Amino acid sequence: MAESWVNHAERIGADLHLELSGPGGRRAALIRALREAVRGGRLAPGTRLPPYRSLAADLGVARNTVADAYAELVAEGWLTARQGSGTRVAERTLPLQSAARVPREAPPRARGPRHDLRQGTPDVSAFPRAAWLASYRRALQKAPNEVFGPGDPAGRGELREALAEYLARTRGVRAEPGRIVICSGVAHALRLLFGQDRAGGGGVLRGPLAVEGYGLGFHRRLLRDAGVRTVPLPIDAHGALVARLGRERAVLLTPAHQFPTGGPLHPERRAAVVDWARARGGPVLEDDYDGEFRYDRKPVGALQGLDPERVIHLGSVSKTLSPAVRLGWMVLPERYVGGVLAAKGEREAWASVLDQLGLADLIASGAYDRHVRRMRQRYRARRNRLVQALAARAPHIEVTGVAAGLHAVLRLPPGTERATLEAAARQGIALDGLADFRHPESGLPPGDGLVVGYATPSDHAYQAALDALCGVLPPPR
């Protein structure tokens, strides 16, 4: 770190921030300032100082003044000077630690769970670092200069073109790049659509919004804060009962894999909800949160393919790559594109343009497909190990929702969910209870269960997590 700072100082001597003040002439002031910089630790041992000419020009003093100051400090032992190496801070000089500078002992960091089986996070240890770095490097090397200026709120054309091809090929989405708007994730997309990011505006869409009886509480709170009333739809093994849709203005669904209970929306219901949208004049919002990860058969295609003018397709890389890569997308009907871009503003303020270029290259190069295929195999193996462990050690526990995704639902005996979560917490196991995802107005029967994320633990920690999980499950009744 010191060397990089020094290299910068060699280019811009003013970065030394030397105050030439106090009694005496400029030479004395410079000597005092350099001593204080060394004594206080701003100039670390071994730091190379700027050449006489550079520092003299930056400080507005004569070159000989700097040379004399350096010479005196060398004689005193503060600095060293060698031919070809320049003038450096002496290695034996140590900054004095005043009482104010003595670092306080950092408070102990809160320990994370011993076994993290919460849903929603991929195996972050499997992030494709080498492929991402290669794509990022290629993207930077060929990026035009205008990339480094203000970003287009629609997103970089390179990424929108790559997504249009990828989503059509893998998810059956029908869209040209002009209908794709880049955002930082599905939550950001909902904020844009329902007006939370608009200063005093009413949003592109308005409530009431129909939602599934089980879903992310975070999304419900986000919508509530935007002034949107959510109306829960009952769900069963075939997804949301869309026949219960009434006078809501829009509906938010997870058609490929109902979150969190599992199972795709039945084909008849897929057709029925599109018919409802056509008759009602409002859109269907499709949260395709883990559409790439289906294990028992071919992926269920996106609902958007049935009617691109009635379905808003929402996706992100939070499950396929990492939630740390803050990139998502909206595939919009034509009539909503202008409103969403107006909600974003004149310049991109959320999604890094450089990350967009990196992701575009990752997709175009085929590395993204290879990563998804590799992770699909890994997560399928994780799912199989979970199912096998439960069959062997807790056969009375029903496992559902395992045909796709990164989590499974364990159905518990009635009245045991809270006690099981408390027992898990005592053993250092982080788990989600099924009740946490139930809409407070759903009227659904309070079935007890656990939502177990099998993607989060690293490979070496997974077996221990399974053993711990089986150890806290309630016994058969």
C-alpha cells in the first residue's frame, strides 16, 4: 500500500499535503513538515519521496530549498539517499503513537450461524471469479470512451442485446433489446414500477395488486411503503388460484416455481391469467427468480412468451451469480417502457455500467451458460442429498417443492414450527419458517413447515449442516 501511495506522490508532490508554516524560512518550514509527516505515520518507512524538482514546483519553493531540507534530514537519520533509488523515509524511523492515535480494541464481531440453511442465496464460494475477471477485462479493453460518461437509464445496449438472445433461448421470452430496461434487481424493478423512486410521482402502475398467498415479505413491505395494497390469492399444488382474480389492477406471480412452496403454475392457469390481463387491461408481473434451476424435466418457459404485451418479465443474476452483482432486468410491454425510463431519470444511478459490460461479455462468450449448467448439477446433487438424508433419518417429514430452485419445504407436524426454529437457533442453524412467508390477510390454513435453502453452504460444510438439521426435526407423532 505504501508503494502505491509513493508512486502517486512521485507524480503529484502536493499529495504530501505539507504545511510550510511557522517560524523561520521556507527551508526550516519544509524540514518541520517532513519530520511531522514521518513522525505521525503519514510517510511510512521505505516511502520514496518526490524528486527535488517535482516537490519544489508543487510547493512553490526553490529546488535548492528542497535539496537542503532532504540533506539535513538524511544527516539526522530521518531519510536515506542512494544513487538510483532516490530519497526515502528511513526504515528505522517509527511513527510516534499519541494517545489519540492508539487504536482501540475492536468490539467482537457478531458470530454468524454455524450452519446457514436460509433460502435466497446461492453458494457464493462458487462465483466464477476467473470467467468474470476475463469478461471484465475484455469488456474494458474494447469499451468506447463514452462508456465512462453518464449511463443510459435503459442500460447498455451490449447487455440488452445479450439478454434478448439469452432469455429467448433459455426462457422463451419474446423481446427486442428496446423493451429491456436494466435495473439493480427485482426489488428495484418493483420500486420503479410502483413509484417509490419517483419524486412526488404516482408510478407506472398502481394498486391494488394481487399477490400469491405465500411470498417474500420484503416485497410486500416494499409495496406497502409505496402505497400499494396487496390482495392475496390462495395457492395449492398447482400455484395461485387465478380464478379468484377480481378487480385488481395487476397481479404478481412466480409462475415457474411458486415461492416458497414450489411447483409451477398449471398450464390452464397460465392461460387463464393472461386472459384476465387482456380483459382487465392490466399486466401480469412475472418474477422469474430461479427459472434456470429446474432438475426433474426441461425448464418451464416464461409466462411472458404467451403474451409479451400483457406480461412484465422480471429477472436478475442474484441466484445464478451472486446478489453482490447488483444487476437485474425488466422485459416490458411497449406501453410501459417510457414510464419506467422516466422513473429511472436521465442518467443511470443504480446499475454499474462497467458491471453491465462485464455481464454482457460473460453471456456472449458462453461462460454464463457454462456456469449455470455447472451450478444446476451442483444444486441437483445438493437437493438429492437433502432428500436422501431426510428419507433415512426423518421419513415422517414430507419434502415438497424440490423439482426446481435452491430450497425445499419441509412439512412439519401441526404446532411444531416455532419450537423447531428455536431448537435450530440453539444449535446455530439459521432457518426460515414457512409462516414467515404467509400473507397476513391470506386466510390460508397455517401449515407448519421449514423453508430450507440447500445452496448457501459450501460443499465442505454441507454434510454437517444436513446432520445438524436432522438433529432438530420433531419426532413422529
